[in-house]
Amino acid sequence: MKRTSWVLLTALTTLLPALSSSVAAARPAVADATPTATCTYTSAVPADHFKGIPVFDAKKAAKPYRATLRTSQGAITFTALTDKAPCTTFSFRFLAEHDYFDRSHCHRLTTQRIFVLQCGDPTGTGSGGPGYSFPDENLQGATYPAGTVAMANAGPNTNGSQFFFVWKDTKLSPNYTPFGQVTTGLDVLEKIAAGGEDDQNNPGDGFPNLPVNIRHVAITKR
């Protein structure tokens, strides 16, 4: 992992002040929590394994679904919060249905102060993105208990493909769009966390010792 640009901010900026020279400063919570009727996906760099830019379809976006990540450590399934984060869940489904996450790996595990496993970068460096960005959602009063699935970012409204699983109740400022809730596989996340990480970024923050290779992400109707 060369560097981590798309990162969790806030708690990590206190815990790990030298994580990256490109990390944006912690920011105040954004009040916009109302699902938008339409979504704008804006061309952005980098464009790793580019699959195109989604064209928002409100009817499809409203359909509930589950996503199952089949990984080398076991399956993790979450329910997408399509009613609360339609732009985010539509983007995730678009990328999954285009096999964007296949043969990628989760590149970051934190085991101090905040407890997350970060995935979604096909380059495995923490710097990769899908070639577009989109605004934050569902932040008003957001909390991050175990099982939360949320977007990683590099500052306000910079969502792309990187996301994280919360494997233990975590205190973060409401700056990261929650868009899913794990229904099965929390034990898989706990196993990965118990394996530890290599402190590559800082103590308690590095590459997971148990490799988490994403073989496929399956989308099913809920």
C-alpha cells in the first residue's frame, strides 16, 4: 500500500496525524440528510479499471437489494439503504454489476480507536477511484455501530468507490455516508480484525494480516 488518499478522517487525524500528506483536514458534519430525487456523478481522477459513469435511474435506485462480498476470508452480506442513500447505493450497485470490485482486496484495517476494514480500491494502494465522484448523503445524526457500511472519502463530496465496514462500534464524526448494514458476516470481519494488521501506516493502522481478496460482489433483490 503506497499511500492512502481516500481515507477516514476525523478520529484518524488525531490518532494518526502522519497518515498522508494528501489527507484533507477534518470537517464539520454536513446537514444534508434528505435523499435526492436525482443524482449527479461527476467525472474525476483517478479512473482505475474505468467502467463508465452511472446515469441515475430513480426507479432502479429505489429498489431494495442485498450485496454479498465473496472474499477469501468468507462471505459478507449487507442490506443497502436505498431509501436513505440512493446516490451511493446506486453507484455501488453499478460498480458491482460491472465487476469493478472483483479481484480487488481490502487494503486497510484499523484496530485502535476506530475499528474499520476499508475496501473498494482496485489498485490496492488507497489512492484508486472509479473515474467519477458524487455528493455525501445520509449524514444528519449518522452513527457508526458495528455492521455499518459507509463511504470513505478525501473530503466533502468526494465519494467514489472506496468504502469501509465497521467491525466494532466506532465513534466518528458524521462525515462518511452510511449506505448499508451487515446482515451476515460480522463474524468474518471480527476474524479479520483478530488477525491484526502490519502497522504500515501507523500503529493500529495498516494492511490486514489475513488477506481479504474480493472474488465477486453479488447483488440480489431484497
